[in-house]
Amino acid sequence: MPTLTDPTEVAATVLEMLRGERFDELVTLFGPALAATVSVDTIRVAWAAETAKIGGVEAVGPTVLEPLDAGATRTKVPVTGGVGGLVVRMVIDSAGLLQGFRLAPPEDSAWEPPRYAVPRRFREREVIVESGSYAVPGTLTMPKGGRAKPAMVLVSSGAMDRDVTTGPNKPFKDLAWGLASRGIAVLRFDKVNFVHTEVNHEQGFTMVEEYVHSAKAAVRLLRQEPGIDPDRVYVAGHSGGGKAAPRIAAVEPSVAGVVILAGDTAPMTRAALRVFDYIADLEPGKDFHEKLAALMRAVEVTESPTLSPETPASELLFGMPASYWLDMWAYDQVATAAALDKPILILQGGRDYQVTVADDLPGWQQGLAGRADVTIHVHDADDHMFYPGTGRSAPSDVERPNHVDAAIVADIADWIAPESKRGPLARLLNRR
């Protein structure tokens, strides 16, 4: 194949290779740093997962170019599916090699406020969450009114923006606006690996760098904010953020309590295989043999007792560095939560196939049994994002317009501020 240097042509070639599942050819376009951390198998599994969410690829839009330093170009290529879309983001250097590559949600998602949000009751402003050299931007949603307010830091899973934008949905914005409507301040922020994408592939990167530093800084920012009660600042984490929430509270003593939203307790490698089986069962006509083989190879290396800091990230699940997995294997989220002298609220969706009632919730129930300050609620109709629905949930569900269940907002608000149960606003919020 002739060498291409024009970023538009390179981007078009990458999309052709993705659509044709020519992943072996695609990695030949990677620069050395990207090639060392992202494997053929990683791309194969990620492309299958993301295109399943959007109902397959139906169209590819024009490439958007953004010049960078040293002759590099950032490109964005929109991809439209049957029920949603995604953006293939790349950084292409002057030699036509990819120095960055990511499958991201679309940036122009048409979000509408949920019925339980009452914008006149709060205001928002942009903030910077300082965490060493990896500061991230965020949004503070502040209820109006004179008395000191309780507050919540929201912590998402994966490399997500502050709203956890997926298709037309923004579940963290739902939560922020819903809770602020009931008098609870909320700080949400872009994840460090969303803003500083290079950290995902740095050796030494762990859950601490992904979750803890930014969350600690966010808690301390809230405690210094006028109008917020510094003794009532809570942390709520979703999925991987839920797993990390006890760790955050353990190292930040000022945290008043922890909310775990669909927090996993099963090993992530086992969960990845379980999710694969679930999706394959949803789509029995598709041949998943090659993708399963790739996933199994990555799981085997990631779970190996010989895993070491020198194991290449390209051989590991999700292309995360060995440091990340070694740290994760050493972390026990349930034991960490059990050792906390803080109240804990655990919320779980009954239709969640990623973090499940059968495989993950028993870990919390057994490890925290007998604790009077632990509250667990299962919402049978909710999926992993706490969107209510019926029947089996599917990856493509996140691309359909939806909002976080009003009952989830009510659970959190009533747990943090029981006084919010009273009044007409609470009745509005609890309407289903």
C-alpha cells in the first residue's frame, strides 16, 4: 500500500479498514507509541462493541480537521448507525502515522432535560478540578437559596466527558439537574483519560490516576465553596466509578458518605466474557468466533500469574497497561467499603447485563451484611445506565433518547437530605 500523508486520505483509509474489519492492516498505520499499546485484538473487540451499540454502520460523514503542533492533525470522522452514532477520533502526524486513535460518542447529541429537572431552582458554572499536571474541567450545579447545601461529586467509568454523553443521552447531567432541583449541589467533571488521552497508555497508570486524584480534588473544591456544607460532601460513582468510590472515600477522610451506582464486584475479565456471551445470545445469527478468540487471548494474559509491569499493554484486555491490572488485582472494593466508617448507598438495576444482580450485587450484600448504615435498593426496570425499560436490555439501548430513572434521583436525594422528601418539588420528582 502506498504511503499516505494527507490526513484526510489517511482518515478515509482508516474508516475503510474499520468497515472492512481489516484490523491487521490498520495497525500498520500506527506510530510506535500507539502500536506498543493498542493491538489488533483490542481494535477488533472495541469496534464490535461500539458498532453494536449504534445498530451497525450505515454511513460515514466528512472528516473534520484540526491542525496541531509539529505538523500533526487531529481528525474527527462521524459514523452513523441504525440507532445512533459515534466519532472516530485520530491524531495523524506529518508522516501519515496515527499517534492517537479513539472511538468516541458524538459531540452534538440532542439532550433534553428530564421532567424532574427544574432549572429555575439552580445555576451552573464552569470550574477547573486541579490534580497536579492533569487538571480537568468540570461543571458545578448549585441550588439557589441561602442555607448551606449538601453536595455530591459524580465519578464516571471509562474515558467519558462530565455528562457521560452517549448518543442523545447525558445521564450525569440528568443526575446533576435532578439532584440540584432538590437542593443538592453537584460537581461533575471530564475524566482525566478523556481530557489527557495519553495517560491511558502510560506505564504506571492505575485506578488511582484514573479516579482518585481528580475525585479528591473535586471534594476539596466543594468543601471550600461558599454555600456548601463542608461536612456533607458525598461521592457517587457509576460502574467502574462505583468500584472506585470506596477507595476515594478511604483516602479522603472528609467524604461524608458513598453512593455506589452499579458498582462491580466480579473480576473485570470475567465480566467481559459474561457480557460477550450475553451479546452473542442477543444476536444468534452473527459469527462471533474470531472476536471471542481475541477476547479470550487478552483475558488469559491479563489473568496470568506471570503478569508483570513489563507485559505489553497490547496483549492485555482493553489495551490498558500492566500497571493498571496489577493495581486492580490488589484492590478489594468490598473490603475497602466494609472498613469505611461512613454511610453507603448501593443502587442496582435489575436489567443491567454489565454489572448484575446475580454476579455483582451479592459481593456487596455479603461483605457489608449487618451494617445499619448501608442501604441497598434494586430497581428491577433499570439497565446499566439506570434507564427504565422492559425486556432484555441491549447495547443499542444507550443510543435511544432516555433519562435516568426519577426513582434513582429520589433515592439519592432522600438518602442525603431526608428533608427533600417534603414539598411539591419532591412530588414532581417522584412522578414516573
